[in-house]
Amino acid sequence: MRLWNKNQEKLFFEKSKNFASHQQLFYKTKDERYLTYWPKGYKGPKSTLQARNSLIGKYTEKWVTDLLTQILKNQNLHIIQQAQIPAIGITHKSPADIVIATKNRKILTPEEVKIIFEVKMSLVWNWEYDTNTKQIKEIGDYRTHQGKPSFTRSDSILKAIGKCIDIRVSNQKASKIPLIVLGNAPLSNGFCKKADYLKKAGIIQGFWSLNPFPLNHGNTRKKSTKNGFIRMNNVAELNTTLNQLFKQELNFFSGMENPKKLGQIIEIANQEKTYENKGIKFIKLLKRN
């Protein structure tokens, strides 16, 4: 069992050929080559592929589901695609990509959900399809083409952030559920700072890349300053990070109060006997106001 790599992308094309033509999977260049992405420096006419985005989205969600199922197979947990959690605004119109839950069903309560994942994975490498041999070959990593895969695509990141914020502020019942965005490419410098802020603020618990080696040569960022972004190097690291998240009893809280009101809340919470009870009391009082 391995994390994302070039073989997974090749396998995607092999499986997709059963129900999609090469015209739906590859761009046709002016010199009649069929490529996954337009190469750097390409100046010819361009077209847009709509069908492939849906196919790779379904494929990567299924791949993540299978990966998590293997990792957590002995923990009495369930990996569910397209789950609904109506109490926190996750309905059939905008379901969660993947959740880890204690119950095996599509419609869940917040108390049954351990983690919610937004999947923003795509094709990272450039591939060429040979119409004569019907074979595909890899012709370069993401530095060699004009595409913006996964976490390198700003609109995809902003969409994930927007959905996570919508979940986080939908209901107090969402306050204990970690939100993770999964990708398979590095996060840019600007978004690393944003990821660190979102993690510190408690809105999103991390942007995790499941692609240890997205470049054919050289290395990429392992993590951001505050671990808002992390590149998982292997399955064992992913498993360890997941288990650490399970062990944390997280509580999201937010609000705007004047110093006097905050002081009153702190004074009341400080009357509790233990640090844990003080924290619980503080959060309850803050949410009540």
C-alpha cells in the first residue's frame, strides 16, 4: 500500500479507457499530439476538457477511501463517500467528499463523525497518448506543463476553504469535528501562510498532500511553519498523523467580545476545579453570549 504516485495516474487512464475516449481524456495539440496538459511554451489553439475533471474527481475520492479503509481496518471505523450530515449543513446538494465515522451509513449525526475530508486531488504529471500503439507515457512533472494541479490551483483551494468555513460556522455541533483538505501537490508560499492561520484559528486542521514525490527530480516543501500544510511521506506517517488527530479532544470557538465581558467569562470559568473543566466552562460561556 503506497501513497499517490505516477503509477496511480497511469492506472486512472487505463481504467478510464473503458468508458471514455482519448478525446475526452487528452488535449489535442496543433501537431496532433494527445496530452494531459498543455506543455510550457505551447502557443497553439486550446480547448477545455469537462469530462475528465469529473472522472479524476471520482477516481481520487475512491482511491482515498480505499487507502483509509486499509489504514483503519482494525479500528472499528467506517470510511464513507458523499456523506450527509444535515445538522451541520452537509446535505445531498453538497455532501462531504469523505468522512471517517463510527456508523456505516450515508446520513450521519455530528456525534458519529470523527473527521471530514475535502478531496482536492488531480493529475499531477503530464502524459501523452499514442494513437497508434494505444499506450500512454509520462512526459514531465508539473513544472513542465501549464496545468495547475491540486493545491497549486488557487480557485480549488479557495473553494475548499469556503466549504470548510461554511461547515465550521453552521452549528455548534460542528465544533468538535476536524476538517482536513487532501491534495497531491505542494501548497504555494502564500497559501501556506493562510493554511497556518486557518489551523491556528481552528477552522481547518490541515492541508495534507498524499504525494511524497510530485517532482521527477528535486524535492518539495515538507510542511509549513505551523504545520497547516503537511506532505505525507508514507502510509505510516499518514496513519500516525490520523491517530494523533483522533486523540485530541478539539473544540472550535470564536467570537468578538469586549475585554470586560471576556474578563467576566474568564473569572467564572476559573472557578472550576481542573484545567479541563475550566476550558469546557469557558467555551460554553463564550458560545452562550
